[in-house]
Amino acid sequence: MLPKAYRWVGEMEEISAFVGESGESDIHKGLASTFARIEKSLKGDGGDVEVLREFVEKGKKVLEERDGDVGKTVRGVQI
């Protein structure tokens, strides 16, 4: 998903516009900003992307320690 972050910027902006300014749009605006930051990181020094990857790896280890190696999936998502 990270290499295609640029695709999600517009999607999140469109959803934000659809739900309007009643407060629900804020999360989509935030996601658009996050995906834009990921895209910038991919084109730049990769610092933010590396932080995300480290976060995911640490999460995987926590889940494996907690649940054991149960088919490498958690809630239907391959880890």
C-alpha cells in the first residue's frame, strides 16, 4: 500500500467533501494528509516510511508473542 499512497490522497479528499463539514470529514482530511506525507517520504529520504515499517514490525512481534504463530494472520489480515 505504501508505494501507492499517492492514489489515496485524492480518494480521502473526495470522501471528505462528500461527508461535508459536519466534523466527520476531519478524519478523511487527516488521512489525505498522512498519505501525502507518505508519498513525499517515498520520493525523498524515506524517513517516515521507515518509521511506519518499524512500527508494523514491532506490532507483528507483539502479536506473535501474544498469540503465537497462528497461520500468520490476525483478524483475517496476513501479518
